[in-house]
Amino acid sequence: MTPNPKDPRFIRYDVPKGASEIIVHLFKEYQTLKTLAQQDNWSGVNAEDIKFEYSTYDSSAEIFINIIDENTHSHSIKVAFYGDDISTTCWISYLFRADNFDKKNLSVQSFAECLMIQLWDYGIDADLCNCDWGLEFTSSVDTIAQNVNILLSTIVSSIKPMDWFYSNETIWKFYTIHSHLLEILPDIKQEAESGWKNRSMLLQQMI
């Protein structure tokens, strides 16, 4: 029988001697996140909320972050590296949990979807998962602290009142309008500049 890499006998909370450079770098990213939390970089996120685990069985490593917001909803982030000495890719997942919604409502607004659209603006290509309760995306080990910082900052700044979850706000509709405006903005600017140039030339000819 294959042993469970998560068996407590294999788990360490630091990096042992002989670990790969990628694991060492990931641990440094973890320490950076701990430092940011100690500096109150994210409201309601403490250094104790951020944990690191290394499995001596398969050389995998994970960073866990779990916070509870003012609505008693939980926001869990996991950064996972699966012990590949060649790849520097890590998998980042986010999961929203809540057990205090009114059971009369068949569905509620997706907080993960709201986050996803904001992350796109930062160039983070996140996808919905877990029936729209979560997100997942990849990141190089070099940018873990940077991307998790963006994710945590976006979570903290986007906490919604309970009424929002029962609202009819169409997230995709607003995003579509916003995206369309961004697409046509350069053309509008160009046409405006051309219009001013033409008007200026006409005035010069009249003079």
C-alpha cells in the first residue's frame, strides 16, 4: 500500500537540509507572507493564519492561509508545489465557505466570481471551480508572495454585506460593459485627437 504523504510522520513545518532550491525559495515566499501579515498588510489576517507544510515522503510543500471575515465566512488559500525538481510552477487555490445563508434561497451570489474578475485586471488568469465557490490558477514560485498578496488584498477589500449575496447583481453584465468600454477607449481617444487636429487645421486655413 502506498503511504499517505500527509501522514504526520512525514510532515515538517520547516525546510530540511538537502531540500531542492525550489522548496527553499517557496519557504522564503512563505516567510515574506508572514512578515506582511505581521506588518498588518491585510486587515484581519494574522501571521498565525499562514502555515507551511513539507512532506519528506514526496518532497511536496504547501502554504495554507485561512481567515474568517465579519460575516463568519471562511476564505481558504492553498499554495501547492508537488516536488518536481524541473518545474517551478505552483498551484494556487481559493475556496469560499459559508453555512449561515438563508436556506430558503436556492442560490446566492458567487464571491469567488467577484474575486476572479478583479484578479483578471491584475493579469492573474484565475478560473472558477468547486461549483463557483472557489478559484484556481498557477504561479511561478518566484511570484507566490506577489500573487497571494494581490489575492488576499482583493479578498479583504471586497468583503460584502450579507444582503449582497441575495441580490440580483449581474456580475458578468457589469464586467462585459467594463471590458467593452476599455476596448473602445483607444478608438475614442484617437477619434477625439483626430477631430481636434482637423479642427486646428481648419482654423489655421481660415486665418
